[in-house]
Amino acid sequence: MKKLPLHTRILIGMGIGLIIGSLGIAFKLSGFITDWIKPFGTIFINLLKLIAIPLILASLISGVSNLRDISKLSRIGGKTLALYLITTVLAITIGLVFVNTIKPGNFLSKEKQLELSQRYASDANLRVTDAQKLTESGPLQVVVDIVPENIFGAAAVNRNMLQVIFFAVMFGIALLMTPEQKSLPVKSFFDGLNEIILKLVDMVMRYAPIGVMALLAALMTDVAGDDPRQALELFGALGVYSVTVLLSLAAMVLIVYPLAIRLFTSLPVKTFLKGVLPAQIMGFTTSSSAATLPVTMECAEKNLRIKDEISSFVLPLGATINMDGTSIHQAVSAVFIAQAFGQDLSLADQLMIILTATLSSIGAAAVPSAGLITLVIVLGAIGVSPEGLALIIAIDRPLDMCRTIVNVTGDTVVASIVATSENGFEKPAEPN
């Protein structure tokens, strides 16, 4: 088992999880799986969250200080932000094209709509309340929230990842500006800390197949309970909407990203797809770009041979502000809910979706289902009742798993493009 590649072991874990989940549904063992299987998945998620903040702090400070040139940092940062913005707008546009072509809202029965609204009304209201806090805080609150008032308080909560990134970049720049004689001990400390954290990542990833197995088994029984017909009826009613989202996500991963790799990088597309596969699998099972970040960085540095000075800056930033999959989901969901409510959206409404989805995705937390909160902002911008969120909550989790694949893939694509433009690939070791 240890000799198998990581992604193969994770796939085996997924297969076992599907089998256990199916048996749990067939023999009505959802309680047993929740009590005795799911905790192993929770432990795995907690381990990933445990190392996320230390990884970002150490890798960013080490990476920025290794650039040795502030102008180079500025150049890399400008390229990264521009590419993330372009991919986000492109993702939203793709989502709008698919949802306006397929029109999934026209296939949703009114009976099922009413049933889901009643069943998930309280959950939808909770998301609306969270979104109202974002909208009432002012248009520049996202900018204000980037600057922490206490770095230790920010580092204590994974949702404050952008604040940690801000501090780490400032600290790294300060190291660059400090005379080498004074800064060398500090730089050596963070370089060493970064190596130790990467070893922790390796240790955690050895547990990944077990964690993935437990997460998938628990997800199946959580959705279906002890009655598989309930799950089939639920997913059947919203099947067209799900297919629309999945087709949009697939177009981004299988067409847009490979085309970008072929046109703008020196990597073969096959090498890229094979190298990023473990991160995609991990994103699928965790539904969190932040939790997947350790694996994404490992794939970029070990499989794609991107220099750590590039990956340690581009990828943590991408896990926080680059949400291509979430942007696609918001575009498709907003139009779908409007269609289900019988509302026709004008071209101006569609352009407003592009604008608000782009801005809200930047402030979205890199955690499961964060897109539901920012989706309320998009719905409000086009005059659609936010209570329509109840229509999609039931199937958000499996779609969230799929859109996280797009999020982590998009981060790695941008890192590859930046690395190509900056000669940021490690050279293969010379044969003995």
C-alpha cells in the first residue's frame, strides 16, 4: 500500500468509502457510520486545518524573503492578481452561457420547490443573516478585513487566512529590506520552520486514504439516511440544475485550463493533469481550498517542479481570493433560482451577476459551502428573493466538492503560468 502513489491510495480509499456508504444505506446503518466511521474523517479535516495557518505563515515568509528583490515580488504579485481576476470573470461567463442555454429552472416542479423551501427554510435564513452582515458592513469592508488588528487573533481562526497572508507578505518584505547580517538568523528560522511544516504535510497525507474513506461513507448516509428512495427523489428533481453546474465546471477543467497550460506554459498538458490530480481528489473530499492547500503546494513543487518562491506566494493567495468553481456555481445558481421563480433576467442583470460574483468570490472564505453566503449577495443584486437559496441547499455539498476541484486546479494553472514567465521551474536533477 505504501508503494502505491498517493492519488492511487486516495482513490482506493474513495472506493472503500463508497462501498461502506452503500452498505450503510442498504442495511440502515447510518447511525453506526455516523458514530464509528465519520469521526476518522473529522480527524483528517482537523489535521489539514491544523497545519493550514502554520504552512501559509512559514511558506509565505520564506518564499517572499527568498525573492531577494522587491521589484520581482511586485511583478509576480501583479501577474498573479491579474490572472486570478481574468480566470474568475471567464468562469462566471461560462456558467452564464450554460445556464441560459439549458434553462434548468424550467424543469423544477413547483411541488418539489415548495417542499424544499419548507424543509430548508431555517438553513436558508441562517445563510441570509450571514450575508446581511457582509452587505451592511459597507463596500470596502473586504479591504478593511484584510488588515488584522492582532496577528495572533487572526492566526487562531482559519477563516482569517487573508489576514495571515497580509502579515506574512509584510514580514517577508521587511526581511528583504533589513540588512542581511541582522535578518539572516530570522530568515534561517523561517526556512527551517517551512521544511518542518512540509514534513508535517507528508505525515498527514499518509493518513489521507483513511480520512477520505470515512468522509465519503458519512456523506452518503447523511444524504440518504436509511431510505435511498428519498435521496433519489431529491437529486432527481434538481438533476438538470446539477448537470448544468457540472458541465460548466467540466468545461473549465477540461477545456479552458488545458488550453491555458498549452498556450502559456512550458508544461505538457498530460504532465500538468497528472501532477495536480492528488490536489483535485483532496479538494473533492474536503470541499475546502484552504484545507487542500498543503496538498496543492506539494503537487506544485514536487510533481510540477514549480519553485517554492512562486508556489508559496501564488497558491496561498489563490486559496483565499481565486474561486473559479465558486464563481461558476454562483452564476448558474442565481439564474436557476430566478428561472424557478419565473423571473426573466435582462442583460443588465446578467452583467450585474458577473460584477457581484467576481467581487464576492474574492471575499469568500476557503471553507465548505462559503459560496452559499456570498450567493445571497448576488441574488440581492439582481432582485431575486434570497429565500430561493433553500432550493439548492439540499444538493450543495456534492456540488461544493466538485467546484473545489476547479478552485484548486485554477490556482495551480495560474502558478504554472507565473512560473513560466518568471523562469520559476526547478531543473531536473542531473543523472549520475
